[in-house]
Amino acid sequence: MAINIGRTILPMAQHVRGKRSAVTCHLKCADACAKGVCNTSSNAYFRDIVDAQLSRRALLGFGAAGAAAIVLAPAFAGGSRAAAATAPAAPVGARGAFGFEPISPVAHTIDEFTVPEGFDWTPILRWGDPLFADSPAFDPLNQTAAAQARQFGYNVDYTDIIRTSATTAILFVNHEYTNEAIMFPADQLENDLERVRGVGLKAHGLSVVELTREDEASPWQPVIGAPLNRRFLDDTTYAFTG
């Protein structure tokens, strides 16, 4: 989520750009995506093996690669979204089953979500978005633990969209960790640690959200207050059944 309200409110706004913190990339994978190709052998990448077996339609139809389904929607040159929905699956080959040219590594100074040529992206949910009829509106300057417990969590990690029909689905998201240094105003970080810790705790966990769309060429939209919407938090009771 991007909130353009200045560096004095978000103290790390000029230090953390793009979709994830540069510190996270450095610690988790040693900045692998900013380096050269690591596989210099004649062995194929796992993605190439998968591409040879699954078509684009099969991959999305069975719910695999849910994260890609969230942000990638083909917008073929010279055609409409409706045309993209009925277009034949891209042939499997050097460009893969999805049929796109990979993007080059994006510098950490670029504050935008970059997708391959011919594709666009639409956000479904952002940190703090309401999930229930009684969810309060997100207020980045006055966030509370109680409000966060009824809102979409922070940091979209494992993500899957399980389609229940052509126009309905269930979104499952794991909110693995939080970065309080860019979530709160500087004065709260210094003087209101109880608030910071409380919100951070409730921003972890899981979100389950019902989705809908007009047709297969349209982006998914959350259904606020849907019966299956859930937040699984630190104090949620779990039952092990198998």
C-alpha cells in the first residue's frame, strides 16, 4: 500500500521502495534477482519443466500460482480484455506457457509494480482494507489493534485464489511478518509502543476473503461482509482434525 503523506509521518518512506524492503531481499536471498543468471548448466529450470506440462489455462483453472492470478491479466495488443479471455492459450516454448518476455531486474529506487509488456495489474486488497460489515475505515495515523483485527492484514506472503466458479473465488493470504518502521508515524514509534505492538500483532495471521468479478476478463473484487470472510489471529482457536 502506498500512502503519499510525507517522510515525517512515514520515516522510512524514502528508504524503502518497490514491493518489498531491500533489507528483506538482502537477508532472505542475498539479492538474487538483482544478479546474473545463476543456472549456467545445461539443466532446465523447474519453471521450464512445468511450462512443458501445463498450459496457461490449466494452470489458472486449477488454482495453482494464485499470486500470479492476482496481479497478471493479459491485455493483448490490439484487443480488449474480453478478447483476452477467449484467446487461445499461448504455445509452450522459449517464452513459457504464459507467453511473456521476463522483465529485467528492477532497481530498489523504482517505486512501482513492474509487469511484462502486454500485461497489467490491479490490486485486490491493501493493508487495512475492510473485510466485514463492521470493519472501521483504515486510518494510518490512528490505527488500533481492534481495528486491525477486522481489517486485511499486512504483508501478503503465501497467496492463493481458489475459484469456485468463473466469477467467484476464495482468496487465502498468509500475513507472515510486519515492518513497523514503515507502518507507523515516527512519534508513535517513539512514544506509543503499546499501540505499535498491538497493531503489529493483529496485522499478522491469515485472511480469507470471498471474491467476485463480472466475467473472466475482469479483475477480482472483494465481497465485504461475505459469509466466508475470516481473519485468523494470535488468539484464534484452531482445531486439528486430521
